[in-house]
Amino acid sequence: MTGFAAPRVAGASSSITADRRVGLLIALGGSALVLITVPVAIERWGDAAGWWNVAAVVLAALILVLAALARTVPARALRAFWATIPALSLSLALTWPLAETSGASSVPWVWELEPVAVSLLVLLVRWQWALVLSQAFALAVPVAIWAVQGSVPLDVVLQTPIHLGNMAFVAVFVALRRQLQQLARSERDAERREHGRLEAEAAAAEQQRFVSIVHDEILSTLVFAGRAAEGVGSTLVAPARRALGFLGAGGGDPVGQVDSIVTLVQARVAQVHPTARVTSRCEAVTVPPPVVDAVVSAMAEALRNSLIHAGSGTQEQVSVHVTLVSDSSGLTVEVIDDGVGFDPHRAGTDSVGIRTSIVGRMTAVPGGDAVITSERGRGTCVTLSWNRHLSEALTPTGRADGGQALPDERGTGNLSTGRTPWPDLVPSGLGTRGARLALAYVWCTVAAHVLLGREDSPGPLALVVALLALFSSLLALTSRGPDHLSSRRAALALLAPLAAVIVLTLAADSSGVWTALVYLAGYQVGLAAVRGRVRGACGAGSALLLVLTAWAVGQRLDAPEVLELLLKPTAAIIVGTMWRRMLVGLVASVTAHRAAGARATSQANAMNAAIEAGRQRLEEVAEIVGPTLQVLARGRSLTDVQRADATLIEAGLRDRLRAPGLATADMVEACAQARSRGVDVRLLDDRGQPLVDPTTVAEAAGHVRGALAGQVTVRALPPGRGAELTVVLDDGRQVVRHELRGTRDHTTQTGAAEGRRHRRGR
């Protein structure tokens, strides 16, 4: 059987860490600040010495380079960038008094880039130190000026509260980093669990296929070979060749294509039971190949069971009816014999032929079913059916490949492309208590900045109204709950800043320090975009910029003043939208394993691994049974020794099917030794997972090895029982029962008759 082709899945590389993405967000925001600072730098270029300006340009260039290379640069070089930018920013702030040449005590233009430097501290030191250092960076310029000149200019004093508010960037990125790391961990765990589930399903399917091949094609041939009389080896040529064909094909069906299901059924009946009679009533309908394979394979196993178990009471005639009705349920196959019959309820779960090769094979097909009717002395009827309408109802629909489209968290959209993750999974870093406190601190620093300006325009009432509006927006932006803002909170977060700007522009007749409130309003609109309201932020931001433009035109401001007024709000809205898009992309890459394509890839990989494991197991089986099958395939009869070997091989392989968890090398050897002495050994597994401890199995193998006659039954008990294994030794005179608990052996002895009744009761 060939492996499954694993489709490629587009998506970001899983090697991109949360820190790398947070650093990229910071660098992109810093790039916007660099562009905003260019006009200011040109205007104030002559206020500082050349060496200082060159160093400041290097700082701006490092931010741009970091934004361009953050995705691909090696981790060590990336950390060097993260450390160099804050160090250079702090150095420029401390050396400003020495580099200033204007004598007017102006504000250093590179101070505008400080938010980038303090934000990168989140990736370098503990968050507590990042908060403290953000305040130290903000105070570096006034402290340095005071140390050199003995006083601090008013412009620097007014700007200092704004820079103290940069602590908000630290708080937001700390929260965002934690959310991204937690999301990555939870998704890795979910992906690991999903891979484990897929691997378990693939292993179970491959185990069932392995059991079917070994039981149906190999064990049945060995059973016939062990029972065949001298001179009838020619009747085993076809089964032996078919078994060798399965082993040589790695488990694939060696039979070629056929023209119709009738031809296939007739060919298979002729191979398995040449004396059986086939009748059919067929219509020209299409049956899916998996259904045909399941029905015909289950039919072949029913025929083998008839040959082996029907006994002398049968007339060696099996009537097979194949019915294909286009307006009915689909396909029905009946295998009827008039043999000795049996009690289906007493066959139990130990019958691999019934459990796996017939019932299991049919129920694995959507719409398939198997009904076995038998009674002692009255023969057996095996009815295999496939219902087309039930199959269509059970088969997943909605995708060409049979998969299901994965809905997002709100029931719209899907993840099949890997582009649109669940909106509530996209983190923002804003819906935390730390972010609320930090933004409230920013609000306080802006209020202090405006109040320290002591301007008459726009008036105290307008300032108070604007501050209250901005504070209400702040509360909505930092509200707890899903990071995707609800409609009510989004309306408050977006309309309140717009209302504040309208109030300010109506009351102001000139520009001044109050414009800091305008910048804060623009930042809050941009943060609403980060919390998932991109369209609303674009709409509110456009309205805000129109209001400012109308006011600037009415006040007849010159172009540089208009540019300075509009640049920061515009950049804030653009950066907020860009951050949101990047966070969506990050979550899409982290949750890519949920997409249908990625799930198909994982499923294909698990299936390929299971198929390879099954191929290796079949190779091991081929080494064991190959010599015997080769003799039978050449039409030769087995000698007495070879028939005995065939019986032992058949029993050993049956152990692997009935109790794979018990078929260790030690146990297989012990069973072979006991059977060579004529002991009837049976291994039964009622446990499944978890497997029995190997030391317990080794102890049970010791009991099997010591049996000299009679019957030995080794049974793995379900979890939760007092013992892991039971070993029942019945030599005809007494029954000895060992209960193995891993650490000790509890032994009981009963009389022979009582022991047999007890064993049947279990």
C-alpha cells in the first residue's frame, strides 16, 4: 500500500517566537515615529553638534533596520538590536546638554523616539525593571540639563510628563507578550494532543488492517495446512500464493482490477471456496471501492469460517447472493451454509474472524452492517449490507475532500485557508489591570502637561469635558473580557475621543499645549483598532482628522503647523491598524494547525507513519511464515514436521492478534516451548491501554514455560482490577490460578471440575 501525500500548508514559520513578533510590532511603531520626527529633526538640526546629530540618525536607522529585518535576523543579532537602541537613546538623552549649540535650551528632537527604546526594555529585562527604567529614561533629559545648567527650561518641563507616560507602552507590551506566550503554549499543547489523537487513530486503523491481513490470508492458510492430509497440497496453492502476494505487496491487495462487483465476487469465491455456488441479481449501479473491498473481504472471511468450522454436517455448498438495487439500499451479500452452526453470543470477543474481519470491517464503512445468524445443527447465515442513503447521511459534507469547514468563534468564516483566526483569540495587551493603570497614568501625565501650560484657550470647561471624555474612552479600551471589543464598548472607545476633539476645537482659537489631548485622542482611536475595531477606528479617525483640518483651515494655520497637528493622530491610527493586522497574522500562524490543510497534513503524516510500521510488521511475519507458504505455493504437501511447525506458527501469530500487549519476545518463546510439549496455550487481552508492565508479563511467561500438559490461559485484565494478569493452569487434575499484581503473585487452587466452571464464568 502506498503512503498518503501530505499537502503543503501556507503559513508563517513556527520558529517565529512571541518575542520576535513583539519586537517587530515595536519596530514598526517606531518606524512611524521616525517618519513623524523627520520634519522636527530638519527644523532643529542646527541646535546640536554634528556628532550628536549623526548618533541620533544612527538611532533612527537602527529602528528602521529592525523593522525590516526582525522576521529573519538571527536571534543573537536581534537581541543586539534590542539592547543597542535603548542604550543609544539613553546616551543621547544624557549628552544633550553637552551637544546643544543653540543656547536656547530647546527640546532634543530625538526625544520623540523614546517610546521605542523603553518598549524594547520589555524584551531585555524583567517587567518590573522595565517600568522603573521607563521612568528613568523620561527623566534623563531634564536631569542632565539640570546637572549641567542648574535649571530646566519650561519646554522640557512641559514635555517631561508626556514622556513619563511612555510607561503605558511598557505595560501594554508586557501584557501582550504574556498573552502571546500563553497562546503559543496552549496551541502547542492542543496541536500535540491532536497529533496524538491522529496517531492513535492511524495506529488503530493500521492495526485492524494488519489483523485482517494476517488472520484472513495467512492464519487460514496455515490452519488448512496443519489439518490437510497427505497429497492434498494442490488445494492450498491459490491461498498460499495470495498470502505471499499480500506480504510482498506490503499489505496491499495483489488482485488486479475487475470489470464488476459480480466478477470480483465470483473470483474471490473461486479462490476461497471453489465448491460454493454463486447467484446474483444485479443492476448497473455504482458502489464506492472502499465498500466493495469491505463487503468482498468480509464475505471471504465468512467463507473461510465455513470451510474451517462448518464440520461434517455441511454439504460443502455455500450459496452467495449479490444484490444491487438502484432504488434501494445498495448492496447485500449473504453467505449461507448448512453446517453444524454455533452460538454467536458464545463466540465472544476472542474470535478475531467475527469481531474484526467481518463485523469490524463492515461497521467501519459508513452505512455498513453485518448480521450473523446461527444455531447449532442448523447452519449459519452471514448477511453483509451497505445502505447507500445511510452512508450519504453519515459521510461528512461541505468540502470536496470530505473534511469539515472549521467555523470561527462567532460562527462565521472558517480557518480552511489559515488566514482568519478566531477574533477573540487575537491578543491586544489592553484588557488587563496593568494596562488600565498604565493608561490612566498616561491620562494623568497629559492632564498635568495641559494644566502646567496655563493657557486661556480653549478654557477650563472645555479641558475638563475633553479630559472626562478621554478617560471614559480609556475605561472602555482597557475593559476586561475578550480582546475583541463589544459594540457598546467600541462605540464609547471611538466616539468619546472624537467628541473630545470637537469640544476642544470649538473652544480653542489657537494651537498650544492642549494639542496633547488631540494626540491622546488619536492614540486611543488607534488602540481601538488593536482591540479588533479596525473599521470603526478608520471611520472615527477619518472624522477626527476632518475636524482638525477644518479647524486648522478656519484658524489659517500655515502648512508646517497643520502637518504637525495631523501627523501624530494619523500615525497612531495607521500603526494601530497595522498592529492589529500583524497580531491577526501571528495568531493565524500559531493556530495554523487548526486549519483543514494542516489537519490533513498531520493526518497524512500519521497515516504514513502507521503504514510504515505496518509494513515492517508484515516483513517480520513474512520471515516467519514465508518458508511454509513457499512450499504450499509450489503445490507440495507438508511433511508431518512441517505441519506441526505450521500449527505452532499459526498459534504464535494468533497470539499477536488476540493479545498484542502480551506477545513479548519472552512470552512468545515460552508459548512456543509449551505448545511443542502439547500444551494448549491461549493469550487473551481484555486490557488494551495502558499496557501491562513488562515485568508482570515476564512473570506470567515463567508460569507458561513451566506448564507440562493441559491448558494454560493468560488473560490481561481491564484497568482497575486488583491484578494486572491472571494465569490459569489446568492439567486435568487441578486448576491453579495465579493473579499477578506486578509486585506479588496471589495463587489459588481448585479442583478440576470447579476450576473449569470458574474459568468459563470469567
